[in-house]
Amino acid sequence: MTAAPDRQVAEKLGAEQLAAILAHFERAGFARHEPKLLQPAGVFLDRSGEDFRGHLYLTTDASGAELCLRPEYTIPVCRDYLASARAGQAAAFAYGGSIFRAPAHGDAGDGEFLQAGVESFGREDREAADAEILGAALDAARAAGAADLSMRMGDAGMVGAFLDGLDLPSVWRRRVETGHARGLPLADIFAPPRRNGSEKAGVLAALTRADPADARQLVEDLLAIAGITPVGGRSAAEIAERFLDQATLSEGVGVSAEKRALADAFFRIEGAPDNASAALRRLAEDAGLDLGAALDRFDTRTSFLAARGLDLDSMIFSASFARHLDYYSGFVFEARRKGADEPVIGGGRYDRLLRTLGATADIPAVGAAIWIDRLQTAASGVAA
């Protein structure tokens, strides 16, 4: 009999917390912007895949175009920024309101959530912008009652610089980057794919022993002899390249024991930012890797975080930490109540995203989102 009153109390508290957060962002210099509720569905499916369709509330307009209720704010804010006269220039926005994600089958909930956040575009002083966004999000959450949040951070740019130095074959490089972004254990990432049949296994094994150019030509010749036409829009050369990729993955070509051990050591590094930086510099020096520029950016960001008064000793940097979205290109972070499964605050740098949305070049961009329903739990200290 208390469900309705409890819901009303939660909604009232959520509205009050949202107002407190937006007031804080306004004082910090972020202009309020609210994208339209209806958004083109394709822009989200293109980045999250068709599996994400089940989480969207979909409809179509009179022309048959597929639309959805906005499932998040970052992409809609990016699209509005690119359509504005300020595209390419420095701009900072705050937002706050409802987003809509259909619960997974069997899960409870009505699919509507309150979210607030900030996005910063066009700033070339990236490390200062990173620190400003994280500081603003933490301060806003505290203004709404959250305290004692546990902070965890990572750096997709650092991972990229490490993989550059590791010099893996391109197919392995993509596999490691994708696996890292999805939070997969390194053992799973480096595990060879399962082979489907001894005949295919024999072909793949033979290809790994051949010169790459000869192997590619052999596959193309076999396809031509068999009279196989392009499949799914793929040319014979593309099909051959796919075979070679599978052969490389199946045989572990290009991933020596030394490279695997170095990757293990890199992704195990974790600790307070200053300690993690020191450990990364030792690893780079011992392995002869050029991580100097990435580590200098890391230390510059740490200095800006310290200048904002943030307690660095309470923060954990982990080389293996990722936010499970492949558009992040640099600093990433989450803050959560200790012991909670889901973050209250999440965000990071996504310089490459705006080009995929229509920009003619990459535009520096960083943002953070605050989940109001999780914020209520963090403020109350009650387990979810």
C-alpha cells in the first residue's frame, strides 16, 4: 500500500536534486540546453548495434523515418551543437531531464530515468577541460546530497599509445581495443577463436605459413576458380582479407609470449594517479616503449585535478578500466557509491565522435552524466 506514496516521494526528491544540479552547473558557467525528445533511431543503432534496438522506444513519422525517445543525452547534444553557429568553437552545455530505455525482458521499471550532465566542446586545452568536467560533475552531485563516492578512472588514449608500441598485427590490435572497451579479461581477448571444422582449420593454418601477399592471392584465386561471386557486398579481396584475419587470430600470429606478458603487466597497473603514472613510466622504460607524450598528458591532467582541490589519493586509476563505449578516445571515469553495481556519474573524452555525426574533422569533446535515481541511493546510503 506504500508503493504510490514512495514513488511520489522519490519523484519529488528527484526533481529537487535535478534542480540543485542544474543550478550548480549554471553557476559554473554551463548554458542549459535540452535536445528534442524524439531523435533519429539510426544514430544510436549505428553506434550500439542492432541489439540496442530492444532498449529503444520506437516510432515512425509520416515519411517512414524511424524515430525514438532519446535514450541518452550526449549524442543529441552533439548533434545540436554541430547544427548550431558555434560548431567547431568552444562551447559548454548542461542538460537535465528524462531519458528512455526499455527495461530488459523480465526486469522491473517503466523505462524513464532522470539524467543530468555537462558537455564541453572545442577546447584545445584538453587536460584542463577533463578536470573541469569531472570536478563540475562531482561538485554537482555533492550539491544534490551525494557523498563518499568512489572514483575510478582510465585512459583510452594511454591504451592506444601502449598498443602502438606493442606493434600488434592490425586484426589483433582491433581485437584488443574492442575487448578492452567491452571490459573483457585479457585472457578472453587473447584466446584464439574456435575453429569450425578440421578442413577450415587446415586452410587457416596453411595461410599463416605463407607470405601474406601470396596467401591473399591464393584465396582470391580459389574464390575465382570456384566461381564464388562477392557476398554481402564484399569483394574477393575483402573476403580474402577476412580469411587472413581469421588465420592470424587462430594461430596467434604476431603475439609473442613477450608481448602477451607486457600486455598483462600494463593492464594490471592500478593505483592512485601519481603511483600509477610512476608504474607506467617504469614499465615503458623497461620495455623500451614511447609512452612519454601520453604520460605527460596524464600528469598534466592530474595536476589540474589537484588544482581543483580533488583528493587524488582517494581516486583509483586502472589501465584496464573502460566505459564499454567504443567512442571514448581519452580520459574516462566513473563515480559510484561503495559497493554499488552501477555508477552515479560516468563520462570521459570522445574527440572522434563528432566526426561520425557529420563534423568535417575531429572536435575536442568531453562530458559527464549523472543518474538521478542512483544519486538518490548514494545520497541516502541505502543499498540498491
